[in-house]
Amino acid sequence: MQFKDVIGHESVKERLIKTVKEGRISHAQLFLGKEGSGNLSLAIAYAQYISCQNKSDTDSCGECASCIKFQKLIHPDLHFVFPVATNDEVKDKPISANFLVQWREAVLQEPYLSIANWQEKIETGNKQLLISKNESESILKILSLKTYEAEYKTMIIWYPEKFNIASANKLLKIIEEPPSKTLFILVAHDVSQLISTILSRTQLVKIGIVDETILKNELIKKYALEDSLAQNIARLSDGNFIQAKKIIEQSEQEELFFSLFTNWMRAAFKGDVPSLITWTDEIAKTTFGREKQKQFLTYCLHLVRESLIKNFGKPDLGRTANNEKGFLANFAPFIHGANCMEIINLLNDASYHIERNANPKILFLDVSLKLTKLLRVEAPSEVG
Ligand SMILES: [Zn+2]
């Protein structure tokens, strides 16, 4: 991770670089910023910069032996501590070391990692993630090792809010009398949840939200969005890159679902079996996954209900997107009192069976053929 990979925060980057140039790197620093601010990325970029063998005035080189290891997060002098919990694989006394492989994967895939996504990644269900007292023993062990290659040993602690008191106190003792050439970077998000002694014993580096214009430009670059759309998303996400990404992914998913739904309904209405088979192959692809198939069925139910509401002449509830409105104008008349309950039950049942591992190919084809029949049921005359 280089500084150039971190969105915005130019003045923070400058200040950090200055500490390296002037040889006054504080040994315990608290990178405090909200989720989506990029504080974890900054911490890694800073550690990479310190260790880089060929650094410039503005960034690490990205090419030296040290940088290459940092970019894979496998440098032997780079250590991570993060909150964990038990899961199916790690059943007792979980510590960061048990989850290092998943950690590297998660951070390399998305350096703007949220704790919710981390929890999902390590499949710990709803258990509370913690940095336990077993962890502080492991930290002591790591720090007693000599540095391998770099001048500094860096320990990045993500979410120090999740320390329990006993382990935080142990860590604080180490911070007070640190082994030489050891750098602690605590990447925290919520100052109110931090033990006050952590605050008083670390140097605070405040990371604000990402500047709106900088975020907008990043969204244009990364997602090829139009200027005005990127501007809107940047504003809605309040300088939070994680939030911006979520908005984009949601709208991408809705677009995909919309096109799947319209193709499905058209083919079903025509009774076009070859198209229905192609469509089924598409949605049954393993990349789609059961969770997404279920979400798609929920989306279908939403449009069926919107159609009914439209037929009964209720005012627009404002929950339908513009492209959906256009389609519903033509589609709604085919959803009516004589078939709506059956269609809703059909979609609900499909969702139920997907959850219970039904074969999606067989299931969606079966639903398609039933829909072909149901969409041709004539509307009762009083609604028609
Ligand atoms: Zn380098």
C-alpha cells in the first residue's frame, strides 16, 4: 500500500513523511478516523514508507524488496492485531494469528475494510469480536523477536476499541517501555470507546473524512461514473469511501435485478422456452450464489407488489425507481386478483427452497414454466 493508493488526506501524508525525514517517528501513534476514512490504509502506507529502501519525498517506491513484501502484507517485520471471535475452524482462544490468511485476503481485496465485512469474512456469526487477553500474550511474544529485515518492527492494531481492559493494560505497559525500534500504530474509529489511557499514551493523528471533491474524482476514476452521479454519491456518503462503495454496489445490483426481472417476465409471458432456459442458466451460475438468488426473488416480490398497488390505483409510494416505473406501466395489468396470490406464493416458495439448497437450475426453470401459465390468466373483468 503506497500513499498514492490512499484517497485524499494530502496534509496528513505530508506530516507523516516529515516525521520520517526528520527522524522523529513517534513509537506509539493513534490513527483516529471514522470507518471509510482510510486510516488503516494510511497506517500500512506509512509503515511501508518507513521501511522502503528507495523512498522519494512523496511516497515509497513500490518496487524494492521491502515494498514488494509490504504490498502482499507478508513483510516479516509487519505485524497485525485485530479483533476476532471463534468460528467453525477456531473453536477456542481465538487470536489474530489464527486469522492472518483471511486478514491478508480481506485487506488486499479492500483496504477500506469495515468491521462488518471483516466479521462476514471470518464467519463468526453474531459473536462479538474482541482483542482478548490471549492476544496480548501473543503480542509480547512477537515483540520479543528481533527484527528480520527492516529497521523498524511495526505493529498495526486495528480497532483498539475492542480490547478488553486486561489486555489493554498489558499493551499499555509495553507501550510505556517499548522495545527499541518498535512502532505501534493503533487504527481507531470511535474515541468514546477507547480506554482513556490509550489516548494519553499515544500520539494522536486525526484522520478526517475524505474531501467531497477528491472522493468524487476517485469514484469517477474507479467506477467510470458520470460527474453528477459521482458528485451525488460523494455527498450522500459523507466522505466515507466504504459508504460510497455500498451505494454504488446497491445500485449496480438493482440494475442487474431489474434487467433480469424484465427479461424473465417477457420470456415467461411469451412462453418462450429456449429463452427461459438461457435465463435459468444465467441465474443458476455459481457466481450468483444462493444469497443473491434470494435477494433477487425478494426484488421480484417487490415489483409484483408495486404492480398490484398500481392496479388498485393507489398513489405512487415513491419507492420505485424511474426505469422500474416505465416497465411497470406495461407489466402491471398482467398482475391482478386472479393470479397475484399464486405468483407471490410461487416466489416465496422459491426463496424458501433456495435457502434449503434446492438445485437452482431445476427450481428456476420450474418457476418459469409456472409463471408462463400464471401470467396468461385473464384478469377479472372489474379490474381489467
Ligand atoms: Zn520501496
